[in-house]
Amino acid sequence: MKLYLVGHDYRYAIEQAIVSFLNRKAVLCQDIPQDDAEDLLISTLSYGDKYLTGTAELVLNGRKYRKAARAQIKGMDTDEERINREQHVLKTSVFKAAKEATGTEFPWGSLTGVRPTKLVLRMLESGHTRDSAEKELVSRYFLSPKRAKLALEAATHSLDVKRRLSENEISLYVGIPFCPSRCAYCSFVSSETGKSGHLIEPYLEMLSEEIKQRGMLAKDLGLKVKSVYIGGGTPTTLSAAQLDRLMYSIARAFDLDSLAEYTVEAGRPDTITVEKLRVIRSNGAGRISINPQSMSGEVLRINRRPHTPEDVLRAFEQARECGFECINMDTIAGLPGDSVEGFRTTLLRLGQLRPENLTVHTLALKRGSDLAAGSTLEKQDSDVMAMLDFALEFLYNNGYRPYYLYRQKYMAASLENTGWTLPGRESIYNICIMEEFQTILSVGAGGVTKLVGRDGKRILRVANNKFPAEYIRSGMKIDSDNRTIRSFYR
Ligand code: SF4
């Protein structure tokens, strides 16, 4: 779709809005055509005496839709407030035009960002009550009542966790970017062991060096680790001995006296063995993720997950026997081959296991996945909506509550990913990474350290090399990144 901006330069915000509402990419153009032959959007910002107005003229399949939204100029005293109001009227006008053109109800209304809870947190921290925040989400941002409630509950959970964090605490992420094979929908940087297995040992050596250096730095800066998350990839691709070495190096390097949560994302059930579970547990991890994605053997086969639903049940039982008291299970709504009924069955079967955390993702066709190559979302938006609506009702009725959520581009029906928890079992790490409440030190290939200033506003990202082979060669970068981290904390 061609995009024309008049009177403003909020290209990114409008592009995001187009992707969210129309699931299309936008190409910024200069000279507005005189006819309505092509699909296009003209987004205009204008100022009057009392109001600023955003206007969207949308041409879709030969028909023209024109919508406007306005806000008061009064009270627009800071640059931040001006930008907020300008973007709000522009995105709202695009939302209204898209809604009329497509006849679609957008569950997240005019919100286009990936973290809707950030807005709700701002509301709650600036004095809104839960009631007034919920009303504003529906009336000003056009959220459906269900999504307003979801965002509000997740934000309330996040706020509870935020109050329990101390200033000198951080979280640690350790990346293991290896998997035994690649799932069809995967867009992560993860190397298949068949091709890259020879890199695992040199990778672990480099990782152990980075852990040691970052640990010394953290101790030097007086930083204590509140949560550890070993993710990937699939960390349980490593052997039990390799896991043991890795976890020992973490315990030796960092101050874990304040540790409240230690997660290992086992992920694929086909990589989980009792021996590995025992090693993980004995090294202090109490939370583990076992990810079925679906409990249909056929859906797993279509999506190239080389495990069965029975493997999931076996791994879950073994994890309980090994003493894991907090187990997370991931599911995906909208997988190729799945149906509303199939997804319901998946949730019913997982619900019987009563994992402490259940994460419900919506399939997103992200760059880098085999599914995205030459494909469009296969499922009808209405099917995916029905899956998530079922999840919402089922999980509420079974005592789960939403505790973090986020959205992504190219997501079916422009919906969301939600982490659900039984009372008091929410993951600190997931909330901290989503809401940027504290520094997350990331080690390993593809890791992005996110430094969060004491005011909670200053944020600096420091990225590691993306791929294992580059990372193994990147010895010098550890030193320069350490200098960046040190000067951030000065
Ligand atoms: S297990 Fe996860 S990281 Fe590994 S290939 Fe599948 S989706 Fe990607």
C-alpha cells in the first residue's frame, strides 16, 4: 500500500498502524495521485486554534474512506505530550478508516504498540483507578472490553512485581541458540545441531568466558541477580554434562544471594531426559518450560515438531518427579493444520496437568521462518479469535490470571501472546523483560543486554553477535561491552 504523509513525519507510527489494522506493508511515496486507482493512505496532521486534527484518507479496492480524530491543544505543555497527542489523533483516524473499510472489529482498538500494558501501567501509576483506566481503554482507545480487562490484569500483576524489586537487582539471560531441528514457524536465530553441532563445545567455552567476565563486572558494580533465564533455541539440546558445566559457571560467576527465580527453557520435549532434569534441578533451577505448542500429533507433524503429545506428558511427569514446582507450557493458536476444536482439546489436556504457568501465543508469520516464505496466514482471523476467546474463558474459569502480554507484527487477527499464571506463580523474568523494569544482562549469541537506568527511563541496548560462529570469534567484544556497561552505571 502506498503511504503519503502530510503535515507530519510519523512514518514509523503510521506504518505500524497499517500493518496492525490492514496486515499490509506500507511504501512511503511523495506525489499524491489525483485518481483512486491504487490502494493508498494519506495521513494528514493539521492545527486549528483549539484542536489538532488527524485525518486518514484510505483508498481500498477502489473505494474511499475518510475519517478524522481530534484532540485539544490546551495542556500540551511538553514535547512528550505534544508527540503523544499528535500520534494519538493520527493513529485513531487510521484505525477508524480501516475499521470502516474492512468491517473488522479490532480487539486492541487503536493501539498498535507491541506492549499495550505499558500504557496501562502509565495510567495506574499516574493515579487512575482500575475502573477509570478500564473505561479509558474502551472509550479513548476503542479496546474490546475483554482486551481492556486482560491488559488491566496483566498490568496490575506487573505493578505488584515492580514493587518487590530492589534498585541494585538485575536479571540474567543465557542464550543457547541450538535446536535438534527447525520447527516450520520458527524465526529465532537457532542452529540445527545436524549442521552446527560441532560449534557447541567452542560456543560453551566462549559463553563460559563471557559469564565469568560479566559476573566479575556485576559483582564490581554491586549488582545482585534476581532471576536467571536460560533460553534459546533449546537449552536441553545440550548434554547433561554440558548443562552441568554451564550452570556451575553461572553460580560461580554471579552473586545469586537475592535469586528468586531460575528458569531453564527445556522447550522441546524430545530433548528432555531424567538425567538432564536432575542436573538442572540440582543446580538450582526451580522453573522449567516444557513446550507442547499443540497436543495433536498431526499438527505437530505438519509444523515439523519431532515429538508426540505422549512425549509432552512423559516430560511433564518426569519434571514433577525431579522436583520442579513451577512448570510453564507454551501453546500456539493458529498453527497450520489446527482447528478451533483441536486447539480447545490442547488446552483441555494441558489444563488437566495444571502447570503453574501457561503461555498462549498467537501464530505470527515472522521473517526467517519457513512458514513466512511465500505464505500468508492460513487460518481465518475468526478461527484464531475463537481459539483465544476459548483460552481466555477456560483459563479464567480454571484459576489462571494473565500476568504479561505482548503483541507482534503480522500476528493473526492482530491479537496477542499472553502469559497466564496460577496465583503467586508469575515469572519475574518475563515481567521484567516485557516492562523493562530492571537491567537484563544477556550472554551468548543473539543476546541483547538491556540496561535500565535507576529512573526507569534511561535504556541502553548492547547487542552480542547474532550467530554462534561470529560469537565464538568475538572475544574482544566482551571487553568493549563491559566498558559500555560500566560507564552506564557510573
Ligand atoms: S524449538 Fe523453538 S527455537 Fe527451536 S526450532 Fe523450534 S521454535 Fe525454533
